[in-house]
Amino acid sequence: MKMSALRLLWVPVLLCVTHAWLCHGACVEVDSDTEAVKGKGFKLGCISCKMRGEVPASATVDWWFRAKGESEFAHIYSYADMTSYIMDDRFDDRLAWNGSKKTDDVQDGSIFILNVTFNDTGTYRCFFDRTLVFPNYEYRTNATKFIIINVVGKATRGMASIFSEIMMYVSIIGLQLWLVVEMVYCYRKIAAAGEEALRESEAEYLAITSESKDNCAGVAVAE
């Protein structure tokens, strides 16, 4: 009986560890780099995390571009149903999806520019259109981010890039610490539940033993 109780205790332990592991891979919003180098590739980063990570969702991502000196944004790229579309001739064969893979629940909408030119200098707009799927209804929400890109002839290490990298590592360390705290909390909770279950099993065993002795004594008297 004690072994059965211990086996049952492993179920919440595994669930707790699994939950902590999933949270370890949580979405973190990191700003995009803003300096591209002529002739090189460049990642336009755009991450939009769901406010409710456990809720199923689907999302489409659209990118718009306003060149330096222009007043209007032009639609250059669209991603929906795991399929991408280049919408502007200036970017033909130069844009590639670099975001969430093999899922409609897109949280990373980043794209990659190949063979950057000086004409790519300007403001990029990333637009998320997301639908959260609840049991009895759907909720639609959106998010927009702007990225100003400057194209240079030679790479330099900008402060924005350094700050973004620092924040990324700080976020990763924070998630690691949170994972340790949650696993310690789960361990203590399960350990307390285990002790209580063992006490209950022992009390039940003693009660059954006592009842058996009483029954045997009654049979002996009757004889």
C-alpha cells in the first residue's frame, strides 16, 4: 500500500517538472538590431508574445516598409498558414521567413533580408494579427512594432545592439532562476503530500489490523 502511494506521488511531480520545463522555454520579447551592413544578410527581429501562453492561437504577420525620405509605407511581406509571400518587387528573392517554425501559433515574426543595399535604409513596420481560441469563443488581438534600420558600408557595434544582447541574457538568467524556484516549490509540496499520504496509509493499515484482531477474538469466543 505504501509503494502504491509513493507511485501515485510521482504523477504530480512529473506534471510539475513538465510545467516548469515548458515555462523555461517561455517567449521573451527582444528588440531587433538596427544597423545593417551593405552586401550582408540582416535579421529583422519582431517577437510578440501571447499574454496567455496556455491558450491555443493562430497568427499572421505582415511587414511594411517606408524608405528614407518617403511618406507612405509599402506592404513588402506576408506570412499566413505557414506560407510566406513577398509583396514588393524591390525585395524579390531577398526576403526569407526567420520566425516560428511549423506552427500557426506564431510568436516570432522575424524575417531575414539577403544582400542588403543602401536603399533598404528606412522604417519597417511589423504587424501581428492574432486570434486566441477559447473553449466557447475566439478573441482577436493585434500588435505593431516599428524598427528603424540604417545601412552602413562597414559593421560597427552600436549601443542598441549591445543593450539588446545584455537584456536577452538577463531574461534567460531570470527564467533559469524562476525554473529553480518553481522546482524547489514543487519538491517541497510533493514531499509534504507524500508524508501525509504515508501517514494515512499507515493509519489505514493499523485500523485494518486492529479490526482483524477484533474479528479473530470474536470468533475464538464464539467457539
